[in-house]
Amino acid sequence: MKVYKVEDLESFEKDECGYLICPTGDYSQIKSFGKRCSFGGSCKFGESCGFGDGCNFGISCSFGKCCNFDDNCKFHGFCKFGESCTFGENCSFGKYCNFGKWCNFCGVCDFGVECNFGMSCIFGVRCSFGEGCNLENNHKFENIQEQVDKVLKIDRIGSSKACTYFFKTLSEIYVRCGFFFGTIAEFENKVKETYKDNEQYRKEYLKEIEFVKVAFLSYSKCKVELICKLDDTIYVPWKFDGVSSIAELKIVFIEINKLHNNYITNLGEITDMSISKNLIYFQRMNHGVYSEQDFNKVWFKDKKLAEQKLKEL
């Protein structure tokens, strides 16, 4: 496979629609690409690459971790992405695409059949999924603050014959149906109001709602004791290369598992400039994920306990 460098891009031609035609090859040495690039199949890209608006990728392209894609990018089937990649709005993906953990998708993204997602991905509003996509791996949907543990998709019902998605959390069922998003109770009221003069669609939707309630019955509300809640601050003492500090991190997401729960944080900032050079080490070592098993060992809610632990490091 031919290896391309950034200067090679200048020699590529554009098609009649203004797309830069990029042949199949190894682009891992290039970190930044402009908008409206059209790549052939089986292209290879490195880590932390950036792509402009409206890029098009052929079948079986592969990307390293932490790549960033602007809006309206299109990927054909069997593409593979590393962890922590981010995607703009209106991106579309063909069948059997594979994504690493912690990927982030803005709204109105579309996924083909059998796409596979690593744990704790984030999906914006009005994303749609083909049959067989794995949607129950501690993902976050539709800006719902709670973890979604079950997703149910019902197709071709109602006036639009489109898909309706139901998201089950510990305390509620949320619904995405077209431009509507809200709780299942709000959805039921909306159906009764919208189709009060149309018995056929009203019955279809109400039957759908009752089916979902029964389907989720085995996953009904249960009490889960959490050490922290969203937006809580935790304290993480650390030491590296003779330098030490306490990171103050905020809980932004909670993974609820059968064995133990995980608390996902922002990576925080180190305000002391004399030790800021060690921030990259800290980020790589903890990845912002803290298990309940390490509570009061590695991370703390009480800053005084964190300070005591720091002295022991």
C-alpha cells in the first residue's frame, strides 16, 4: 500500500463536485485533512487525525484513536475506529462498522446494520440505528443524564412509518419518535392529543406503548446505592517523577454494572504551572474512570482523606 505525505495532497485532482479524490493508501503520516475529501476503500489513518466537513470514506477504512470528524462525513461499511473518536452532526455509517470505547457522536447520525460500539459511547439527539447494532454497553443517549441500560427499537408504526426508540434507565423510560423526545408518559399524552381524531394511529401507538412497558417489566425500577451522583467532585492524589498533587474531578457519567459501578469524570486541570507538564501522565494513567472498588484507596470524596493518602505515596 502506498504511503502518502501531506505534500501529496496538493497533487490530487478534484471531481466535478469539488471533492478532492484521494486514492487508496496509507495516510497515517498526515494529521489534518480539509473538507470534502473523498477516499478510496481500505485507506489507513493514524491517531488524532482531523477531517473537515463532508469527507467521504470508502469501504474498510481504518482509523486510530482520538480522530475528529466534522459534520456530514460519510463512511461506507466495515470501517474501524479506535477509542475516543468524535463525530459531528449528520454523519452516516455503512454496515458492520466497528467503534472503540468512549466515541462521541453529535446529533442525527445514521448507522447501518450490525454496527458494534465499545463501552460508554455518547450519542446525540435523533441518531438512528440499523438492525443488530449493540446499544446496551453503558452508552449515553439523547442527553439523558442517567445511564441507559436497555434500548428497544420499533419500526414502521404510526403516520410516518418510521422508527421509534425507547430508552430504559433505572428510573424512567424515554422516547424518541421523530422530533418528539420525552418520557413515556409524555409520549402517551402527545399521542392522545395528536391523534384524537385518528383512531387507527392512536391505537397503533398506544399498543406500542403498552408493549414496551411489558417488555421492560423485568428491568423495572430497582434501588442502586451510589457513592456519588452527577456533578459531584472527587479528589485523586497522584505522584509522578518526584512531583505530586491532588486532582479535583467532576463526575459526568455513571456506569452501573452488576459487579461494581464506575464513575466517569472530566480529566480536570492542574492549576499549578510548575507541575502542569505532568498532566498528560495523569490523564493517560486514569482515563477519567474510577471504580467503586478503588473508593477511599485511589479516589476520595473527602479532600482531607485524599491529602492524607498523598502523604503516603
